[in-house]
Amino acid sequence: MAFGWNRSLGLRFILMTSLIIVGVGIFVSVLEGVLLYDQERRRVDQEIFQVQQSHLPSLVSSLWLTDWILVQQQAQAIERFPSISRVEVENDQGEVFSAGAPVQPEFSVLSEELTYFHREQGFPVGMLRIYQDPGLVEGAVLGRVAVSLGGHMLILLTTGLWIALLFHHQVGKYLTRLAVLLKQDDREHLEAPLDIRRRRAYDDELGDLLRAINLMRHNLSEDMHQRELRIAEIHHRMKNDLSFIYSLLYLQSEQVDQPRAREQIVEAGRRVGVISQIYSRLYTERNFLEVSVKPLVEQMVVDLVDLGVISMNSVTVDMEDIRVPTKVSIGIGIAVNELVTNAVKYAGMSGEELRVQIALRSSDPGVNLEVRDNGAGFSQDLIQGQGYDFGLRVIQSLSLQHSGEMTLSNEDGGVVRVGFGCIDRPDFPG
């Protein structure tokens, strides 16, 4: 390398990385050693507890029965536990039965007096001494810690070496060159000096931009709120104006003597009333783009019943709860009003009890309205699209305006199907 360890930033980084890795490895190994030692001590305590629970009752019984062969076998069984180095069983006569390695000075001993209980009375039968070598526990722990430390150090050193070499290759050379240039005060070769004042200027400009964006969002929200209020006010005024026109037409019909003229004025008033209901629902729902058709048609049927046009038992409404654009809802409302009125006017003349069914189903990309009655049906001219009265011409015009069509047929009575595509035709004069 071109620089010594005391001059090369890369080499110094390698040294610092190695020291940190060694420190981390030692810390992890010491922590693992403490945990392993605690685990080993708990294992030793568990073995002593197992001896007390499983072997002591048999050993006491053997001493009480003076079965010395069985006592010797019990001592050998206890000595087989890994943490126990020697076992001595002394009977009440001073005889000792032992198993395991000879006693060493470093051994720790655990003594327990053996007592045989008979009818709640205790009889001493001997003494049990268990010898343990603390070096076995410490050696096992140190061995496992050494293996763990070696594995950790190998992994950490390998990882650290790769990181250090990568740093030296990617960054260290450039930092070293930068340090040399700074030491030589060669400002011409410093390509991008950090200008703190310029950075602060950038931060100020960014803050001003964010504040301007927040102000624009606030103003836009206020404008949208004011726009909604103005639209709601317009719809409310439209409803009031249409209701006023409806009232004028109704009053005018009372002053007309000719039945045909009175009927036409009443029909015109009902058409105005349909549009007034739609604007009233727009104002109530605060949704100025779409209208739910089902409650609108149900209310229209109630109004026709109140006006005495038809009885409630004669009308069946089977509709999906569909939301359609405002213009389409006006067309559907006018169509229902005209078709129900026509059914009462013509189908009711057949002498049978009138039945009118109103159905609305969604389709792609609009809705289909179907009104059928149990009357005599339509003439062939009407089915072929000839001789429409004013109401049917209005329905056909509204359907064509929204990319739909109207068809008439006879199916156990008259059936009128009107499609609304929910899309305005820009080429249709409407």
C-alpha cells in the first residue's frame, strides 16, 4: 500500500473494526458463559432432586431390611449421575458402602441423614454422603464457552475483514486523498466543498415551498366547501321554484272546464313534480352527482296514490338499490310517472282489476326499467314505433339521450322496457 498504518485511513479503519469485533465477541462469549454456568448449576440441582425423589426411598427401605447387596446397588446407581463423583452409604452399625472415585480434597460433600418412618415414628437407619467435583461443572462450562468464543470470533472476524476491505476499497482511498489535499491546503483540487450557508438557504426555500403548498391546499378546501354550499343552495331554489310551478299548474287545472285540457295540465304538473322530488333528494342527501333510484320511485308511487291516480294494492315495485347520475334519475322518474299513468288510463279500461309491476335492474353500462300491466296490450302501430303520444315521445327522447332505447311488447298485457346507458350522447340534441 502507498501509506503506512498510521497514515492510511483504510488500515486504521481495519484496526478499529477488528478491535470492536474482538470486544463484541468477548462480551457475547462471557455473557453466554454466565448463562451456561447457570444452566449447568440448575442441571446439577435437578440431578440431586431426582436422587432424593427416586433413589432415597428405596435406599432407606434396603437399610431398614439390612439388604446390603441392594444398598450397594443403590449406591452405584446414584454414582452414575454425571455430576456425582462418589457416593457413600453408612448404616447404623458404621459399615460404609461406597461407589465412585476416591475422595479428593477439592470435592464438595452433601450429607443427608436417612430415616425410616413407621406409624408416624422415625428410626435412623444410616447416612448418605454425595461427593461432587466442582471442576467438572466449571470444565464443562469453560469447554462450551471456548468453542462458542472460537465460533463467534471466526464469524465476526471474517465479517469484519470483508467490511474493512470493502470500506478501504470504496471509501478509504478517497478519504486518504482528501486528507492529503486538506493537509496540503490544495483547494483547487477539492471538487465539491460543503457550503453550509447554501445548505441553509436550500432548507429555507424548502420550508417556504411546503408552507405555500399547505396554504394552497387550505384555500382549495375552502373553495370546494363554498362550491358545495352554492350548489346546495341552487338545488334548494330549483326545488322551491318547481314546487311553485306545480302549485300554479294545479290551481290552473281547477279553473279549466274542458276535461281534456284539465287532464293535460295535471299531467304537466306531475312531470314538474317528479323533477322537483329529484332536486329535493339531491338537497337532502348532499350528493349532487348521483341519486338513489329505489326510494325515489317508491315516493313517486305514494304521491300517485295520494293524488288518486292508482291504489297502493295495484302497484308492485321490484327494484335494486341503484345510484345513477342526476340526469338519468330525471329520465327514470318521468318514465315511471308516464307509464304508470298510461297503464291506469288504458289498461284499466279492460274491466279487470289493474296490476302494474315496476322493475329496475342494473346492466352494463347502465340500467333497464320495465313497467308491465295486465291490460289489453299495445296496438301493432305502437309496437312498431308509430303513433306515440306525447308521454311516450318524451320517454323515447330521454332514453336516446342516454344511449338507450325504448321497446313495447305484449306479454299477457302491455310491457314497456326503457334502457338508460348512464352516458350522455353529445351528438343528441337534449
